[in-house]
Amino acid sequence: MILLWLQRAIDDRDAQLDYIADDNPTAAISQGDRIAQQVEMLLQHPKIGRPGRVKGTRELVISHTPFLVIYRIKGNRIEILRLLHGAQQWPPK
């Protein structure tokens, strides 16, 4: 399996972690590490996330964080589509 972060997901991640880092850089590093570790688990267990609210997607709740990773499986590739805060509207209206 190949893990691919799409640009929108990278932008989401960077914005979320920058926001946290403004108040607590150590917490931002910790949250970033949790996200990376749990997303990497998808390589071994691609269906670990629940079926998504948008057809063809899955949703991985990042434990001990407020974040949700939206992803899809395409052949041998796992595409990370979005990284959202749990309070964000998903899917968008």
C-alpha cells in the first residue's frame, strides 16, 4: 500500500497545528505525532476507519485529539483527503 496526503489534507494539517502552536508549541508537536502515527496504521489496516459520510470515503478518528481524517482507498493507494477538527461541518453543505 502507498499512503498519499493530498494537498488539501496537508493544508488542513498545517493550519490546525499552526493554530495549536500559537498557544502551545509542545502540544502541536504531540498532536502532529499522534496524527502521523495513527495515519501510518492505515498502511497495515486500511479499513480501520469507519465508513465515511461521503460515499467512497472512510473516517479515522485520531484518538486523544479532536481530529478526524477523511480518506479513501483506491487500488493499492490510501489517499488522505482531509484532516478536520471534530467541530467542523462534514460533509460541507
